[in-house]
Amino acid sequence: MRENKELIDKLRMYTSFNGKEVIHKIYMIRDMSFVKLRDSLIGMGQILEEDFEKQVYVIAIRSGTANMNTAVVAIQLMDDNTVSFLGYAKEGLIKQHTAEKAILKIMDQIKPTTDREVQ
């Protein structure tokens, strides 16, 4: 897994986790800008952090079964064609795959420009 240290550090500022519980995805996206990314995230959940210098957003988003659980997702625009996601959600006895569903929900929001998943 090629997690980005900056994303791990950002995620740790808002939640605690061990490495096995984190979902990491990288997507190729055509002509994505930090402003377009922000516009896609507005209204999806609570934006916890916006770091213009490192091109990172951290968002708390309701997800899982019936949107009853919250995931924290750190998103970094690597370049105008690559977006990296790192997500975590506390799971109970019945795994809802909340973090993975949250990342997919974000990708559905920016889908018109999505090319493919890299990892």
C-alpha cells in the first residue's frame, strides 16, 4: 500500500486508527483542479480541513448502511490527473465498509471526469 504520509498525518488529526483499518484508493481523473474538487465536496459532508498548500481536503461524511455511520476521508490532489483518498470509519461487530462507501460516494459526485481506479 502506497499511503501518502501527509494524508495519514491529516487523518490522524481527526481520528485514531491502526493501519489495517484504513482504506486507500488512487483514481485517475481528467482535468481536476483543487477548486473543482472543493465544489464537488460542498454539501456532501462537513469539510474539516482545507489545505491549499498541500492540496488536501479532510471531510467527515455519513456513509455505511442507511448512512448511519461517519467516515473521515482525507483527499489529496496529486496533480491535475490523480486524486488520492485515505478513509477511516469506526466499525462495529457488523462491518458496513463505511470508509470504502464514503470514498465511492465522493467518486460518484465527481464521476463525470473520472477515468479509472489506479489502486
